Amino acid sequence: MKIRLTLLGWMAWILLAAPLAAQTGPAPGGSGAGGETKASKRHFAFVDFDFIFTLELVRPGVPILNFVLPGKGNYFLKADDIRILAGIKLYRPRLMEVDTGQARDSMRISGIQVHPHSSFGLTLLGDFAGVDAIDRVSIRMGSNQFQLEAIDGESFEVLARQVNRLNLLSPDIREDYRVLKILPRGRRTAGELR
């Protein structure tokens, strides 16, 4: 079951995120012909050698969180440890939905065990109705606090393609990051989530 959820979660990211981003085009104020690239309020990422998180607001009210653990260690991710700031309101998901690949058979969970060399995608469920832009995303997992970095839609798609090519069982993940040109993003600190 672990392998199935891992593969299906990763496939959900590719299948859900890429087509929706392609339909929406560049973010308002984003990159255009000859223009500067600006961070959107729909795409966020954290990347280091141990963790990769992405969050995309695929349409208003529907945030999808993707997670990759290229490093070692077992962690437990709780829905309550995810914070999304939109305007002046702080949102906390109540549940996370895992697509099992079976029609009308998704699982709603409040937390998930994360194993080494795994990945998954989760739809965050909560009071997100009307949220069409996000200002900040924070995640606490174990003793780590992650601040995801806002990025533009094009950079998000590039990162998705890079991560899709990542060998999670690589004996030298740093070399894979170098070859694939995966750059660090966001900030990780130890301590309590604010």
C-alpha cells in the first residue's frame, strides 16, 4: 500500500498540476514576452537535500500539497501542522485527501506517515472557499518548520519536471540535484510553528 500511495501521489501531482497550470497561463503580473518573472500567489516551494514540498492553488479554494522525501528518516505529517495565510486570515486544513486511483475511493486522513525515498500528493481540505491567492505557507514536521517560497508558475512547472526526474534511491542525491539543476528554495528552522 505504501508504494501504491507513493506512486499514485506523485502521479497525481503531475496529472493534476501540469494541465491546470497550462490552462491558466502565466500568473497575473508574471512573466510575459520580455517581462520580468514575479512570484505568484498560487505556487509555493521548499527544496533542500532532505525535503521537497510544493503547494499549488490549482483553482480557487483547492490547494494541493506535494511532498518528496529524498533523504532518510520517518516523519508524521498532520493536516493541523500546515498553515496557509491568505490576506489576514490564517487557514489550517482539517483533513488531507489521498487519491487511491479508484473512482470515488479517495481516503480522507488527518495525518500521514512519511517514509524515506517517498513522495505523495494531497488535496488539503478545510474552509478554503473563496481563497484565490495565498500570501504564505508554513509546515511543521517533527522538529522542523518549513517556510515555502512563493514562485512563479513557470518556475513551478520547471521544478515539477526536475523533481519528476529525480532518482529517490540515488546513492548521491546531491549529485542528482546538481545534474538536474535543482536549487534550494524556502527556509527551514527548528522550533514551533507560528
